[in-house]
Amino acid sequence: MNTPTVTVIGAGLAGCECAWQLAKRGVRVRLLEMKPEKRTPAHSTDRFAELCCSNSLRGDALSNAVGLLKEELRQLDSLILACAEQTRLPAGGCLAVDREGFSALVTQRILGCSGIEYIPGEVTEIPDEGVVVLATGPLTSDALAARIAALCPDSDLHFYDAAAPIVTQESINMERAFFASRYDKGTADYINCPLEKDEYLAFWQALTTAEEAPVHGFEDAGVFEGCMPVEVMARRGVDTLRFGPLKPRGLVDPRTGREPYAVVQLRRDNAEGTMYNLVGFQTHLRFPEQRRVFSMIPGLEKASFIRYGVMHRNTFLHSPGLLDRYYRLISDPRIRFAGQITGVEGYVESAASGFLVGVETAAELKGLPPVDFPQETAVGALALYVANGPLSGNFQPMNVNFGIITPLGKKVRGKRGKNEEISQRSLELLAQMKEKGGLACEDYH
């Protein structure tokens, strides 16, 4: 059987995962990526699967939904999860990666795959023949976004996203800061900058009155709650940060022997441990203001900033009623979408959507029945949320969570226990699906 070539536009996490799964199932892929010819304001390298914001793929425990999603993808031979594990950094209970090493490894694996033809250059038109997967992300170029808008006239939605700054490890004053993980989990993987009450209040006052960089059309109401600028969060109340990214729970300042009033955590950003990012400090303050205000944090008085925080506009589709459970455009199933443009939010979620599109597209082109990941799995629940979520204007980008996964149908004591049982059910179901066939690459050859 002569399987048609699939065109995948965009070499982010979703596009690379999709292209990889297609190629490993015997479907030839044309991977179109505008870098290195053109970059968005959020990109700084020419590599694929670049992590623009945090270097964390979030929690690994099966008591949280993203931990389940990652474990599903590991068991399903995800390219993104395999590369993440190979470039993993110590980060307590989270999966954090060497930012540059991760992107370099994904790029190497994609370029080394014989079934993938990489074609650099900006795409301004949607190909009018063959299956097309649009994995251009929330930073889709203006020309291509206009073509998508013509296909999806009711999806002119957007929110604003921000990245946190990165500082050098050697510039952190370790006489004030200390290494530790909350509740001693992991191997003291974070640098912690403790604040006394007067220090915190002075910092909060400066943060809430600092000058912001101009972002056309931005207002506080337009932020995505899961990636809120720290100054926007601070303006919601004097204690909001202390119950959010600056919460001191589970940490003891070795200088005082007690829990600080507040604490700023920094997470390793590369394998060498020479760069650290400020956890939860996504921001769109002007660069001089970032230096002034963040240098008020004890331990960061003389911090050297490798990268300042930036803010950019994100675009996503109003997917319910527009896309089906396979991320296909209902009005033209030849066209599929993957990644954050569909309304999934987060690195792992983007990879999961690309995985599903790759697997289901390969099955379709090979004449095999669809896999139909059920709502009991995190991979399937995300796709079904995108397809069947709120049809009104309330649809918003969604991180994976247990609320979109089919409930157990029985009472389990404790939230953690209930979540772990949901995860165990999902993994057992996935194992049964693998035994029946249709999920392994060998099933397609």
C-alpha cells in the first residue's frame, strides 16, 4: 500500500512528536519549519522543540494529572518524553530538563529519521492537497494565522503568556540563599532566597508599582491563569504571592532555623548548573525594572541576568465544534491541528496532542481502525476536552487535570488516594490496549 506523505507544519514539541510517530509507523513526513529563516520574539535558537518559558515539565507523581500524562507518554514511546528523560536535571518531584540539551537532542533525532524530510522556510499558505497537520503553536506567523482564521472564523481568541528571567549561579549570594527542596524531597535541588516580612513587603510594593513593558492590547484580564505575570499576581493582594510561587511551606532557613516569611525559589536551567530560572516569575516588566525590583530579593542583590522575562500574545482555536477527537477540522478533515493552538496548555499536553494526531493519522492512512483513546486516559481526556468542551465563549486553554478524566464511580478516601487510583486505572487500561495491538510502531508495518 502506497501511503501518502503527510505535511507537518511547525517543529515545536507537538510537531516533532507528531512527525516522529507518523514516520515510525511507515508514513513519510514533510516537516516544514520557519526557523532558521525566521523566528518569533519568544525564540532564541534555531533548534526544534525549543522551550520558550520554563524548563520544567512539571510534577512526576501519579497523584497529579500531568504525572499521569507523562507516564502514559513514556509507555507509548513518546519522542519528547524520551528526550526529556535523557536530558533530565535534578528538580525534586518535577521533571526539569537542560533547556539547550533537550532541544538539541530532539533536533538530532528528527533530522536523523529517514522517514522525515525537513524543509526550512516560512509557510504562508496551507497546502491544498494531502493531509496537513498545523502544529504552528500559539505564535503562528501572521500570514499563516490569517489563512487559519479564514478556515476558523470564530476562533479569533487570544491570551498573553510570559517567561521568567534566568540568572547565573555564580552571581547568587549564597550567604543569604540556600539549597533545599520542599519537605526535603529530591536532593536539595532548588536555590532558595528567604525573605523576612519587611523585605517581602518592600519587594511587593516595588513589584506592584514597577513600570511594565508596552504590550499591544494587553490588560490584566487577558492573562492565562496558569502562566500569570508575577506583577499581575501581586496586584491581586499583598499575600497572594506568599500563597503562590513565594510560599515558604516545607522550607527551613538554615540561618534562622525557622520557616521564612516568604521564599523565592530558583530552579537549575542547564546540566552544568551555571544557570537558574526564577520559579513562577513570568513577567512583562521593562528590563531595567526587572533588574531593579528582582535585585531586592535577598541573594539576588548582584544577580547577573542571562535572560530577562518577556511577554507575548498567544493564539488558540475555539476548538469545541471545530475539531473532532482526533484534532481534525470537522469542516475539512484533511487538515488537523496539534499543540497549544488547539487549546491544550503546557509542554507535555502539547506533546500529547501531537502524539495522538500522529498515531490516529497513521492508522487512518494505513487503513487500520482508530485507536480511540478513552476518557479514562489522560491522552484521551485532553482530546475529548478539546472536541467537546464548552461551546460558548467560555472555552479556555486547559492543562491536563483529573476533572476532565472519567471519575472512578466509587468513593476513595483522600484526594491523593483517589488520584492515584485514577492513574492506576488509566495505566492498566493502556496496557490492555497495547496488548490488543494498534499502538506499537510494529503494528503498522
